[in-house]
Amino acid sequence: MMAHEISEATKVAELQVAFRVFTEATATLERQYRALQEHVAALRAELDEKQRALSASIARQRSLESQALRQSRLAAMGEMAATLAHEVRNPLGAMELFAQLLREEVADRAGALRLVDQVAAGIADLNHLVSNILDYTRLPEPRRVVVDLDELVDEALLAAGPVLGAGVRVERQRTAGTSWSVDRGLLMQALLNLLRNAGEAMRQQGPLRIALEPAERWVRIVIADSGPGVPPGREEAIFAPFFSTKERGTGLGLAVARAAVAAHGGTLVLRPSPEGATFVMTLPQPAIGAA
């Protein structure tokens, strides 16, 4: 009886040991399974990240290819436009001269004089277009001189008077200390294009605000019109060459203005505005020794 009890106790002990080994083995398997699941999840996350990176890389590649194709087309269009502009400029000069002579001939005939003025205005528009095309196809190299920017804005307003029209009320914010080293011709072209853009947007009616904001290392020229503004999502597109929201626009005015400002190391941007369009031209202080 005693031997039988010892045998039973031994079996129970062996079962307990076996159960403990089984439990430990099960726990080990569970830990390994969880570790495997975590490893699989990490691999899946890494794979997903690599797939996203690959998709982004493919998208960038396609975008670069699209940009390269667009730049190539723009370059071809620019070369063709420059050639046409040179060919058109000579007869335009002759037409302008003939219009001036004809104006003298009909100075005493109001009806004919009005028609001649319309022809002259059309010639001026064509000259402006030709100038924009030629300016855009060149790489501007600024020849700096010290200019009073306040006086330069006055000159630009005077030159743009016919485009702005009598219905535009110019509101100037004058500031002392606006002498700056710039290329007078390039900056004048940029100002004229911005003023022309404002006049066309406002349909020659409403207030036009112009302010100069000088600082130690930069100066800003702010031109705010009271037109319909720029449609959402096109704040940057309006500076692209040949892009225009106008029926008769060429899409070169703002592109040429930005190129002229960029030649000075500056920026031309459209500032968010509750109404109208506000363009901000920032000109940095030129580097020492800049030409």
C-alpha cells in the first residue's frame, strides 16, 4: 500500500512538472508569437512607408518631367515670340510716326482726330506687348544707380496715366529715406506693368493705394488695387508666363515684373487681401560692390 501511494505521488509530481513545462512552453510560444506579430507589423509599416516613398518619388519624377516639357515648350514659344517681336517692332515704329503725322493733318477735325487717337492707343498697346515679350526673353542684368523710389513711383504714375484713367483715385503713402540702388529702367518697367494690371483690373475706377515701406536692409513697394481680386488657387499661377485671367491678356506683364524684381535679388508676391489685389515688391539692400 505504501509503495502504491509513493507511485501515485510520483505520477502526480511528474504530471505537475509536465504541466509546468507545458505552461512555460505555451507562455514562450505566446511571447514568440507576439514578437513575431510585432515584427510582421513593423515590416508591414516599413513596406507601406517604402511604397509611399516610391509613389511620392514617381509623382515627383512625373512632375519634373512635366515641368521640363513645359519649360521646353515655353522656351520654344519664347524664341518664336522674340523673333516675331523683332519683326513687328519696325513696322510699329513706322505706324506710330505716320499716326503722329496724320494727327497733325486732322488737328481741326474732332471726329477724325478721335479715330487717330484710337489708332495711336492701339499702337501703344502693341508696343507695350512687344516690349514685354522682348523683356521676358532676355535675362535682365541690373545696372544700379541710386534712385529716389518715391520720385520713380511718381514718374511711373504719370506714364501710366492713360491706362489708369481719370476714374482712378491714387492714394499715396509717402515716406522719407527711399533712395535705393536699383536699375531704373528695370524697376520702371515692373512698376508700369503692375500699374497697368491694376488699371485693367479696376476698369479705370476706384481707389489705388501705393505705399513705400523702407527698412534698414530692404524696402517694400505696395500696390493695392480695388478690382475683383485674384481667384482662389491662382495666387502663384498669375506670375506664370502666358497665364492670364483677362479676355485680352497676354500673361506677360506680371511675369516680366517678377523677373525684373528677381534680377535685383528681390521678390514680388500677391499678399492676401479681403478685397482687390495687393502686390508687394521687396527689394533687398544690394551687396557691397554690386554693379
